[in-house]
Amino acid sequence: MEQFEIAVIPGDGIGKEVVPAAIRVLEAVADIHGGLGFRWTSFPWSCDYYLKHGVMMPEDGIETLQGFHQIFLGAVGMPKLVPDHVSLWGLLIKIRRALHQSINVRPAKLLRGLSSPLRDPGEFDFVVVRENSEGEYSEIGGRMHRGTDELAMQTAVFTRKATARAMHYAFELASRRRKHVTSATKSNGISHSMPFWDDVFQDVAQAHQEIATSKHHIDALAAFLVMKPQMFDVIVASNLFGDILTDLGGAIMGSIGIAPAANLNVERSYPSMFEPVHGSAPDIAGQGIANPLGQIWTGKMMLDFLGFEDLGTLVLEAMEATLASGVKTPDLGGKATTTEVTDEVIAYLRRRA
């Protein structure tokens, strides 16, 4: 049996509800497979942890995580108690940077049984590959003075190594899909980093001439995702642009609550981290109505990364069958609880076994 050690960080709010739900699904998949097993170790690192200890995770937290195969994260953030920049940089981004999770991958697909808010969405199915380690989310900058003379400066950092790494990953992913990569740029307005981005994209494309390419300025690209999302296959974007586009991707699917993400250490020298895009939703936490499908889809992405793509495909099939049957949480217009949706997904998996 292949046994995987998974670090679990449920985090805040609904993360504490949807993570156990997704683990139930992954355990069911492991039972069906018969040669796959998981050992889950949970850590309480969260905003609650911060309020007790003054830090989002202990000093040896990164060292602890290095001993696991992968990390399964819920939702982080309680902005009424802990400022978002404290919770984000103290846990999520800290893990991404320390464990060299340089690529963020987020799919967007019109799922069977789910209505898009778009009038004519088509059968869209695209993936955004986001450079995850630098770009606009650098730590270079600062603030000085106060009052009317106050100044804030934030410096975006783009290296050829990290930019090309994200682009090569996008092309390799497209080679297994519909063989098209779109670059998100803004070289008509951002005069240094984005022309550099375009130059690197052109160089990387030369090494993947079997893949068709296009590039769009980010504002036009956002409009195209609303008007004709079915035209896209793989989109590669900088840290900020990728972050924005993927929330838009969740919205046109029908709910950001179902969107998954993977933070990948592509060299596999450190664990990767899998998390849903949605937040901690403190307004509904504890009510038992949180949508578990984003976390379950995140589990599907972990299965894919571990080499069990057939099982990942089965999980996505079970999600779509559950939605098509009308078993949906209130955010999708249904009346089902978190547990009822999870039970239906597992029931479908067992029927297909």
C-alpha cells in the first residue's frame, strides 16, 4: 500500500467544517482503491492560535511541515480579530515561500448541475497557472512620513528564472489538454516588468512550438472571461493578475465557494499545499451549511499530484453528479447541509466502485 503523510491545517471559520468533510471523501476514495492510504496529522494554526500565542504558527512550524508528503489547508482569516495581512503573511504566504511552492494552479470549469451567472457561458474549462513566489507580491517597499506627506512604495519583482518556470509549467500542462496557452500581460501600461514578461513568454514559447499561443492585456482578458470563457485552455499570469483572474473564474462557475487551488513545489523537494480559494466565511461558520465542494475539489487536485489522476477524475465526477441531483448547499440555491452534500458525494463514489 502507498501511504501518504498529510499535514492538515483546518484554519479558521468554515475551514474547520469543510476540511473534515473532504477528508471523509478522500478516505472513501482510498478504501475504493485498496492500495492507497492516508495518515492525517492536524495542526491548530489559525487566527485563534494567533490570539493565544501572538504568531500564526510556531517558530518550528516550517521544519515540522517538511516532514510530510503534502499539506491540506482549509481557510485562513478572521479580519475582525486579526488583520488580513497578519494572518496571510504569517501562515499561507510564509508556507508558500519557505517550501518553494512557486506555482499556483487553479481550474475553472462549468460543472454539470451548476448554473453560471453568465447568459451564455459555453462549455468552458480552463486553468490559470499563477507565478506564486514573486511579482507584485514582493516584500520590497515601505511607508514613510505621516499625514499629508505620507508615502507608500511597493516594488514588483520579476526574475527570468521564476517567470520562465511558471510559463514552462503552463506549456507542459497545455500539452496534456487542448494545446493552447494564453499570457496575461499589461505591457501597454506597465513599462518594465510586463514587457519583460512578454519577452520571456516569447522565449519559452519557442521551446514549445507544438502549443498555440496568444496574449491579452489583463483588462481585456478579464472581459473575455466574462464574454467568451470557452476560448481559453491554459492561462499563465503573474502573482497579482493570476489571483484576480482566478476569483473571476470561480464567479463565472457560479460560486467562488467551489473553486480549488494547488500551491506546487514542482521540484517535489518540499511538500506542496492544497487549499480552496474561498475564505473562512465567519458569517456562516458553525451553522453546518458551508459548501464542502471547494475543499473536495482541492482534494481531487492533491490526488492528481500524487499520481492518482483516475481517482481524481472520479471525485470530480461525483461532485458533478451530486450537483446534478439537486443536493446543494444554500450558497448554490439548495437546502442541503455540509454533511448531506458530503454523504451524497461518497454515496456516488461507492456506487461507482
